[in-house]
Amino acid sequence: MLGPMVICGVFGDSSSLSKLGVRDSKQLTPAKRTELSLRIREEYEWKSYVISPGEIDAAVLKGGLNDLEAVYFARIISEMGHERAVVDCADVNERRFAEKIGSLSSCPGVDARHRADVMFPQVSAASIVAKVERDSIIAKLQEEAGEAIGSGYPSDPVTVDFLRKHYARSGDLPPFVRRSWEPVRRLLSISKIKNLDDFR
């Protein structure tokens, strides 16, 4: 619900990345992710983009978050300039997503797979770098907010509590909130109903 989306690509040999200890970022502790991210950035070719909440909201309102991801995947693939790429599929249809990225990047060998961050060390490495970069941004946002904002995920009660309290205080949301996200819209609806109840 909070903060940007970070998309990353990593180029490297599967064997060496596996030996480094990369795996799906969600299976690693924050300390291990940070350690691996530093190693990956130092030893491998990589590229990342930070997509702002505003750009995410604009894409969702157009009905195309998958299209936004495809554009940035293609941009990274084009800039890294290799003939093959494996991406974590954001679409229900792997082939359609691969073809879309291929047409946007002119890369002849795009392979889109669900759970690619579990199956391919390169995608695992990219997920680690992206996660560490996003967590760093969230930490800076928390420092600017001057209070705990949590991880930014809907499952985090600290994040939900922060949004409720902020909206109750100001009647608006901070600029780093993804306003188009369904949990945010639901939270706003509930808060507005409660505010109306105060006047009855």
C-alpha cells in the first residue's frame, strides 16, 4: 500500500549465483538479503528502476498494471542488451506476457514464468536487489513521516494503523500511498463512514 515498486534485472551464471546463496528474497532474513544484495551489485551486471506510487496509480486506473511492469521489464532487458531473458510473469498467461515484453524490447528470447524468482537464480538475485532497495526507500519514508509506517504491505497492522491515524488527523493520505490499491480504497471507505457517524 505504501511506497514505490522496484523492478530489477541481474545477468549472471546460474551456477555462480546459486553458490553465492541466492534464492527467493522472501525466504531470506533482512540481514542476509542485504549481504547478498551488496555482493550481487559488486560482482554482477544489474539494472533497476523505481516506479513511483503516482505512476502505479495511473497504470491501475487505466486497467494495466501488468502493462506497466512489461514496459519496465522490457526497458531493463533492452538496456542490458542480452539475447535471452527470464522474467517473473505478472500475467496469468505466460506466453502472452513474454510476447509483450519481447515486442517492447526486441529481445528474441524472453521467457516469462510464474514463480521464476524461485526457479531461476538470476530472477532470485534480481528479487533480492529489488527488495533491499525498496526496504531502504520505506525506511527513508518512515524517517520523513516521523512515525512507524510498517512494511507498506496490507498484511502489516502497523501500516494499516498508520494510514487510519493519518487519515483521521488530516483527512488525506501521504503522497507515498498507492491510492489505487484496493486495500487503501477499502480503508478510505470505512474511514469516511466512521467520520459520517460522528455527525449523527
